[in-house]
Amino acid sequence: MKIFKTNSKDIVIECKIYFGFPDVDELITQRKRAFLAAFNANDNSIYVTFVNTSLIALSTITVI
């Protein structure tokens, strides 16, 4: 990992924890959860068609 000038995965993991850098997978999950929550709160009639699909997707996202 070039950002920390080391190749040790253990050091990179510790640095990410101490500096507050979340994993990419965690960021994607958080953004997806926020998008789907906002999407489900929308009252637009076009969106209503997709609400059931988005609710299922939202329920399948694991909490990290």
C-alpha cells in the first residue's frame, strides 16, 4: 500500500483504523443504504414502481 509506504497488510489495517479510513466495501454499503433509504422515502409515482425491489435490496444489506 503506497499511502502508508509499507507492504504489510497488518500495518495498513491498523493505520486505516487509527486514521478512520473505512474499507471500500464498507463505503459502498453505506452509500447504497443511504441511497435506498432516500429512494424509499420519495413519493414520486415513477419511483413507487421500484419501491418493492429497493426495499428487498435494503433488507439484504448486512450491517457492518
